[in-house]
Amino acid sequence: MLTLKLIKEETDRVVKGLEKKHFDGAKEAIDKALEIDRQRRETQGQVDALLSESKKYASQIGQLMKSGDKAAAEAAKAEVAKLKEKTAGLQAQQKELEEELVRHLCTIPNIPNDDVPEGAGAEDNVVVKEGGVKPELGNDALPHWELAKKYNLIDFELGAKVTGAGFPFYIGKMARFQRALEAFFLEEARKAGYLEVQPPLVVNQASGYGTGQLPDKEGQMYHAEVDDLYLIPTAEVPVTNIFRDVILEEKDLPVKRCAYSACFRREAGAYGKDVRGLNRLHEFDKVEIVRIDTPEHSYDSLNEMLAHVEGLLQKLELPYRILRLCGGDMSFTSAICYDFEVWSAAQQRWLEVSSTSNFESYQANRLKCRYRRSSDKKIELCHTLNGSALALPRIVASLMENNQTPEGIRVPKALVPYCGFEYLDDKNF
């Protein structure tokens, strides 16, 4: 969440940033936060004054007792009791105001970095780079869902029978291919200096709040109500929460972690040709990279993460483009976000396969993730970053469509050592 210091010291910039993100009622939300804080500070002042008065009476009681003036001592005790009762009431009010302030701040999104372009939606995102060569396929090219059926690689109907739409079965070589992609992405992350962790697939409410999925995305998360646990929408949630309520040393930054996990997203209301096949699933696999860094170095970290994701797409021989998202298309928590898209040759459209973001101090403030500066030992908020490196379904869709041949679906050279075959087909399971 935004810090009160930022809201108070740079109110106009915060309001303009929220408006750039197309957050309705930006000024009203900030004014309300400042008003709650004013009431909280005013109450704190009253509490401090009462405590000071109580202390004076308390010091008088002993002197009055020594002088033998018991009546005055008893009167002083009665005043202290009244002051304590009044103080308790104000302290309860102060606590309510503090909780109200936190609840309200959690409803206000992060403000965008100055480099974020203006815009209301996806049509206003800016393409900053393109790479690779789009394949030229014949008129008989098949979309991935038909290729999956032709070679018996993915069974969408069986998944719908066993679970529901959006939960496919991967069969034979495709199951092995999934494992190969996961291993390839994890190995590339390891080479880049990321420490691998294997996180839980469910998290508690505090973790959801820490990274900003709650209270913004309850409807998109699967909730195990009896235990009040949430299935993770991304490994970002458990991995970043490793550092909740932690003070790191500056010399140990940046922290670099990676994790493979299944991801679960309800994607309520999703339907139509744009979500057919692997284009949108309720359960899918993904490798996530996470960084914790200092404010001074976090944008260098972001550039390194972008280069890492781009390198993966180059090794997979996929045509890609990188977009800088506009204010209106960004997530609730990000300060800046870059999407990577790959070209789906049979569908003739771009498919998003990664979002790589810097959240600056927004998540860290919710997480209380801080670091101790080496120079003066001062405690400051960290910056947090994460990115998909990569999500499997649309990568698989693009690889299948772009590499279809009469012999089968060609496997990129970088993946052959991981899966042990050169073509995806229904042979030699």
C-alpha cells in the first residue's frame, strides 16, 4: 500500500498517478486517508495529554500520603481513575482509526512510474521491442487445439469430465514436454543466479494481503473456506511472502528467488474464441522469478529480469514483442509493468506469456519487508519485483502452431536435451 509519508508529502503527485491509472475517485480517496490520519493523530495527542496529566497526579499521591493529607490523596486517586477510563476510551478509538486507515489504504492502488504511458486499456499499450521471425504457414495450418487432438497430446474433454472446463489432461509426449519446459525454465533461472524454492500451493489470508491479491482479487482466487486458505494464482504470492516481516541487510540485496508451481485462477466470465484451448485455463504451470532490492537498484533489477525473459523466448525460437503497459491496463499493485507476447501463427494473434513488474515499495509496505542500510543502519522499505519466466500454456500453444510440420511438431533445439525427442507426436510414448 502507499505510505502515509508519500501521500502527505506528495499529495498532488499521488492523485495524478491514481488518475493516470484510471482509479475512480482518486482525490476523494486520498482526502479520506488524510482525514482519517488527522483524526488518528488528534486522538493520539489527546491520549498523550491525558497520560501526562495522569502521571502528574500519580506523583502527587505519594507526596500527599507522606504529608498525611489522605483526603487530598484519595481525591487525586479518583482523578487518576477518571483519567485512565477516559484514556482507555480514546485508545480504543485510536486503534479503530488505525485499523480503518489500513483498510482504506488497502483499497487504493499503487501509483505508476513516470515512464508508464497514458491510456485507458490494452489498445494504448506501447510496443517497445519486437524479435524473432513470424513463420509462414500454409492455409492448412491447424490451431493448437486441433493439433492436440490430431496427435493425442492434450485432452480438453477429459479434463472437463473429471474437473471442468479449463483443466486439461496432458498426455504422452506432451506430459514429458511440460516437464521439459519446467526444467528448462528453472535451469535458466538457476544460471541467472536465482535460488530455487518449492513453495506451498495454498496460502493464508495474510499472504494474500501482503502481495495485494486481497482484497482486490477475491473473486479470481479459489478459496478453501473451511480452513480459510487460498489456492495460489501465482508463485509470486508464497515466494514474496517469505520476506514478510523481515529486515534484510543491504549487503544481501538483491535477493533473487525462482519457483515452479501450479497456478489456479477462476477467470470468472471467460468465454469465446480468445479463451479456446490453452489460451486461458483455470489451472496451469508457471515458473516465477522474484527479486527484493533497494529503491536505488530496483530498476536495474527490472531491466535484468526483462533481459532474462527475452532470452528465454529467443532460445525457444519464438517471435515475440514486449509492451509497456499504459496506466489503465496495469495491475492494482504494479508501478510499471511489461508484458511479453508471442505470435500464434495459426490463430494469427499475439498471446501474453509473461508480465514483469516493479512494485516499488507498495508490496513491501504491506509486507513490512525492509532492509538495513549499510551506511547509517537506517531501516527502509525494500522494492519488490516479479515476472513470469515463463507461463506454460500459451508458450505451448505458440510452439505447437508455429512449429507444425508434416512429420509432427518440431521441438526447439534448446528443449531437446530436456525432453529427449525432436518432434511432438503420438509416437514412442
